[in-house]
Amino acid sequence: MKLKRAITVLSALLISVSLFAQGTVDTKEAVLEYTSDASPKYIFMFIGDGMSSPQTNAAQVFGGTNEPGNIELEKLTFTQFPVVGLQYTQDSTSFCPDSASTATSLSSGYKTHSGVIGMGVDRVTPGVTIAEKLRDQKDFKIGIVSTVTLNHATPAAYYAHVASRNNYYDIGLQMAASDFDYFGGGSLLSADEKDKSLYQVMEENGYTVTNDRDTILSLNSNSGKVYAISPVLQDDGAMKYAVDATDDELQLKDFVRKGIDVLYNETGFFMMVESGKIDWAGHANDAVANIHDTLAFDEAIEVALEFAFNHPDETLIIVTGDHETGGMTIGYAATGYNTAFSILENQKCSYVAFDEMVNAEFADGSFTFDELMAMVKDNFGLVAPGEESNVEALVLDEYEYARLEKAYEDALSGNTDGYEESLLYGGYNPISVTLTHIINNKAGIGWTSYAHTGLPVPVYAFGEGAELFYGAYDNTEVAKRLMDLTDVQ
């Protein structure tokens, strides 16, 4: 299989580039000629929300070697896929789009406004997603998995059609009516907004709704329609950040594995899997949380790859992001050409977990700056100027120490709304975001934004028909090329 695939890829790419250069045909059509007999039966669509090249490479640098004369990445599973493309992410309103519009483009093949899910530019006309087409035209089983809430923008873009991504209850009703076979991961936003709970509506539509670990682990192809909710969730209804999760907690890879067990059949299935908190960590400029969720995402992709090896010439795996978040860079002004990602290993928790610790102390009414510094040492390894540390870089300089003192005072007083404070903190807890900035910068990581950016996003593909995702193209082409491959209209 590997030899056949390598030859096919090489032939397709060489000929398509040649024809494209001659101006006789576009790249997509040239590659289509060499994938005309491809017919994937099992399709995995992995979306790292907020994930572009900086996020994937930060994860590779974090696991790699940084010794003089021996600089080497620890490559991720999906970055070694044989086909790599590039998709442009702008929507109909912005070059810095949101997840609703970009996921709509990835799922349905057209542009729309930021904030709109599954509807055209007029915000009225609904489209049809690749998942819906495969369900209706091919009798594929369909699964949707996410580390965040299942009526959030990206998962919703595969089954819902609403003018506003904030209509969570309406999105949940469409989820219940989708007749998709498997939902897994986070819970539902606004589930009890109306008289009838969305979980009750799901059950009335034939779903087994469970957050019991043993029940989830026993799911199989005879389980019927299932909504498997992680037994351990944060207050926002999402799964924990991977850096905060314990070894015995279900991870994204477990929901993918159980999804395969539920969906597997001889006709085919389509599973969309989102790692949603790569994006959330990007918004908060927390590189450690970002990296660990990217690594957990890669572990989930390994599960799909194991399946692909057992089902050669039938399985297609696509990995991409919807947009980039945070303007993450590997390289920072104060570190010049140097990086020291090993410093990041001293951060033991996400900004969310640290916020919980800090807020609990503030609630007692007597949380001093010295007490904060003891907590910082335990969870970030950073110490005050003049204190001893086994790692010199973890000793704060006077400027960094002053930044942290200001963050403490601003958190204590609630001074976060001014222009300077909005640039410093982006609406996050002043203490945690200042700490992540300091340790990120020491490691050689910078951020330009607390929002999305306009960076193009790589597309990685493996398996049956993967060649079609070579090249540079608009994000709408991801859905269109999947429709071409699966022969749905």
C-alpha cells in the first residue's frame, strides 16, 4: 500500500505541476485524473481549532532536542503524512475569520459571514454539509467528536444551519434531529435554556445519552445512536485541557476509538473530530496548554491511522485547522535566534487551572503577593529576582517582576478595562496571562493577538484519495474535493 501510494502521489504531483505550469489545466483537475478510481469508505476529518503551522511546530519543538549541534524536531504523526496542502481561510467578511464561517466552508464548500453556521452569504439560505450528504446519499454512518461543547461552532457546522452561532439551544435541537449516529466529548451549552432540556430532546430522538465511563468504554456497533459525554468536564462544559487531565480520565483519543467501534460497518462512515481547546489556549496565549492539546490531538490521529493500516485502500484521513489563533510565533525579540522550550516544562497546569487556584485565594480576602509568588514557584518554576533556581532563566528580572506585581494589583482592584490593560491581558485574568507571557517569552515564543489571525492553514492527508488535497486552495475546496471523492451531489 505504501509503495503504491508513494508512486501515485509522485506521479500526480509531477504531472499536475507540469500541466498547471503550461496553463492547460488547474491543479485540482490534474490530480482528479489520478484519483478518479479512489473511493474512500471510511473518512476521518480532523480539525485542530486555531491550529496552523506555528502550533504544530511548537509541539514538535517542545518534544525535540535543543542541544548545540543537535537541533531536531520530534515530528507529529500527521506532519509525516505523504500529502500536504495549504488552505486559505478568509470568509465573506474578514481575512481574520471565525470558526463558524470557516467550519462552514470546510463542511459545506461555500463562504459565509463570521458567526454564521451552515447558511450562505445571505444568512438565510441553508446549505448541505458533506456529513449530511454522505448520510442521505451513501447511507454512511456519521460521527461528531469535540473536546468542547457539541453545539459549539465547529462541530455544529457539520449538522446545523443557523444565522447566529450563539443560538445554542436551536443548534442543539438540530443536533438531536440530525440522525447522526455518534456524538462524543463535551456537553451542551444552554442545554436547559427552555422548558425541555436538550438532553431530554436527544433521548426522545433515540439517542443513548451517557457520561458513565464504563458505559462509554463498552460502546460498540450494536449500541445504536449515542451521545457519549466525558465524565469529567470543566465548568464551561468542555473537556479539561490535556495538561490538566489525569491519566485515568478519558481523552480525545478514547472518544475517537469508541467512535470507530460505534460507527464501523461495511457501507462506510464519516467522523469529524475537533480539538477545540487548541483555539481556546491560543486566545489566552497559553503555549503550554496549546502544545499539550496539540499532542493529545496527534494521539487521537494515531488511533485513526491504526484503523487505516487495518483498512488499506478504504480509509482517508484529513488533518487541518479552521484558522490560526493568537498570532503564535516561534521566536521572540528578547531571545533573538535562540529558543529554550525546555523552560515550558516548568509550567504544571493551564491558565484555567491556575485561575481557579488564584480565585480561591482571593475569595478568602487575604491573598498577599508573597503568597502568590510561592504559588507561582510551584506551578511555573519562576522565582523573584535574587532567589536561587536550578535554571537561571527561571529567575525573574526586575522588569518581569514589576509586570507580575502590576498584574497582581490589577487583578486585586479589577483594573482590566483600560486600553493598556486590554493589550496586556486581553480580557483574561491579569496574573495568569502575565505568567504565560513571561514563561513563553523566556522559551522563545511570542504572540500578536488574543483573537484569530489570517494565516493560511496546512492540510495533511493520508490514504485513499489523499492526493486530491495537494496544492494551495481556498478552504471551500476541502469540502468540494471530499464531495468529488465520494461522488455526492
